[in-house]
Amino acid sequence: MPDGLPTEIDLTRPSAARVYDYFLGGAHNFEIDRQLAEQIASMTPNLAATMRSGREFLRRAVRVLLDAGIDQFLDIGSGIPTVGNVHEVAQGVNPKARVVYVDIDPVAVAHSRELLAGNELTGVIHADLREPERILAETRQLGLIEFSRPVGILLAGVVHFIPDADRPEAILATLREAAAPGSFLVISHSTFEDQPQEMLDAQRLSARTATEITLRSRAQVTGFFGDWTVLEPGVVHMPLWRPDSPSDVDEHPERFGAFGGVARYDQPAG
């Protein structure tokens, strides 16, 4: 295998994480991934910008959580490490911040472990979001995150890989129930709302990967936050969520095809 990657990696089928890496300008992808990425890009020329918009939303959200005092992060569906990953943003502000990355893709996990070797405040878990109890158990075993204290749970661009049949609402409820008051939940999720037909057609190409995308409405995405308090400006098209400056907002923010939102677990009354 190239770069000493695990032999179980299937190079005959594209990987969503590696296609994502390609669009972000990363080097951890293969020809099968690039072929699918180029086919998708031919249908949706702004898709690379969409991917970058998702990363920028995540970075803004992490900074908001840091400002709120969060110093530990569980990043599920983290993908292959790229510049400006969560630990770089978090530890750039708070050198003691702890980050646990979780991904289903063995390539993403292998490269994460290689990149993070020597960083004792980070850990990597190879797991599926559909197994939240396992993720929580292995996170506890790492000893980096204390769920008795507030934690930032990050689900950027991953819940849309969970089909309705796998009950994403129950998965999210399990993660929320493990968190202490003062914790935050960050979600970005692809949508069919306000989207042109060519974008919907491109999204359906995800069926060729092992992780097909399920597009959902704003109401459905909002529902994933449960009874937590959704921060302003609510669940909105990603560029509209607390942009660094007004000039950062595209004239048509809906063209990026995804909603983003952040919610806080407030202490129950009484």
C-alpha cells in the first residue's frame, strides 16, 4: 500500500473523506477519488468553494466555543487532516485544549495519527457515527475528554451521511445525553432547500461512495439539536453564521448547499 497505509483500504471505490480532501487541496487522495471529484465538479463548479465554506464555518464555531470557555472538543467525522484543523484552531488560542478526532475512513484515521504523533493533547478514533456508545466509550478510554465538564461536540458535514433508516435523531440524542451542562453542539448539514437541480444531481453521485448523502430540510437539521438552546442567528446557510465580516457573505449564500448551527446545553431549571 502507498505510504504504508492499512491493507484493508479499498482503492477500487472512492471515499467521501478522500474526495473532500481533494476539493480542499489536500494530498491524501487517490485516482479513483479524483475521478469522482472531477465528475461532481463538472456538474457543480462551485463545489470546492462549498467545501471551503464548510471548513470556515467550523473554524468560526470553534472560536465561539473557545470564547465560551470550552477547552475540550470531540470532532466526529473529522476527515483527513488539512490546514486549520480543529486542534490547530483550538490550541492556537488555548495551548491546553484537548481534541479527539473520530472518523470512519481508515485513510483519514491513518493520516490523522501520523500528523498528530507527538501531540499528547490529541487523539484519534476509528469509528462510525452510527455507534455513538462506542465513540463515547473509546473517548473516555483515551483520557483526554472529561464528560463531567462542558465539551464541544462537532458534527461538521457528517450527519448527512446517516440515512433516516439508521435513526440519526437517536444517535444525536445519545451524544447529547453524555454531555454536561454548558456543552455545545456544532452541526453543518447538506440540504435540498433553495438548491438548483444540478446541485441535487451532484449530491446523488455520493451514492457511488460507501457513504451516501441524505439531504435534509432546515427543520430536520434544527431537530438534531433537541432541546438545547440554538445560538443566534439560528440554523442558517453556512456563510450567514457569524461571518468574520459582512464582506465574507456571498450574494447567494444558499448556493453552498448546507445549513450550519450551534446549540448550547443550558442547565435545566430546578
